[in-house]
Amino acid sequence: MVDENSTLWMKDYIESCPNFPKPGVLFYSLAPLLANPEARNRLKTELQQRYAGRSIDGIVGVSSRGFIWGTLLAEALDLPLFLASKKGKTPPPVVQCTYTLEYGTDCLEMKKTDAHQGKKWIIVDDVLASGGTAQAVVTLVEALGVQVEEILVVLGLKALSGREKLGAHSVVSLLEL
């Protein structure tokens, strides 16, 4: 985790939504952080400082909110952005991975190409909950012959133990609740 004292300011921009998307689930929305240009720019600057000088070849944004956070980081670092999309949203050929969420199952896919072989990417998503989505993206990235340099999430939910599914992969949560 990042030094939480430096990211506590983000708590003011997180909205909790009980019983969404189904009863018993507490959903956290980071939309207020995106809606505030000052907060969004502060986060972009902090991300740029965190990764400056590191040997990274690309960013993976995870469908769909991770696309936004991944774009923010890719822009800050002037790196290419690759997308891990929901099934059926990427033209073939693709690699796919079906996974379990805390409230169902889903499938992600990425464009298959040999051009990525030997690269190092950062996987970016909004929230790390049970770890199913992040593990699926790790599987996809590694199937492309790419090394996962780090998994970056804006918000980590400690109670759901998602980090445990990710083994030895470096996981960075900007804020944990």
C-alpha cells in the first residue's frame, strides 16, 4: 500500500452505495474523485511522481472504470494503454479469462498479439475487492507474454481479502477501507 497519510484526502471523494448492485453488497463509487478537476489532477500528479523513472512499457485498464484510471496513468507517464474488456467487446484474435466476482461471474478478454512479448505493464483498476477481476487480468497479461510489473488500484477493500488471490504480485492500493 502507498503511504496512507498521503492519500487520506481521497476519502472525501468516495461515495458508499449500500445494496448496490444487489442486496447485501456495499459498492464504493469513485465518480466524485473524477468529477472534481482539482482532486483528479492531484491524483494524476501523485501517480506520475510514484512511477517516474521506472521501466514500464504499458498500462492495462480494466473494464470499465479501470479504463478511466488507466488512461489517467498512461497520460501521466506518456505510455500506451491496453484494454482488458468484457467478453465480445474486442475484435479477434483475443485471449479470454472467466472469473468469479463477489456477486457473480464474468469474462474478460484482451487483443492477442506477439508484439507485446517481453514487456512490463501495470494493471490499473478502480477497486480491489475479492481479487477475481485482478487475477483474471493477470492471467490475460501473462498469456500475452507480458510481465505484470504491478497491480494498481485506487481503493482496496481489506475485508474482502483480494490481495490473497494475487500471490507474489506487487499490489498497490492508493487508499484502503
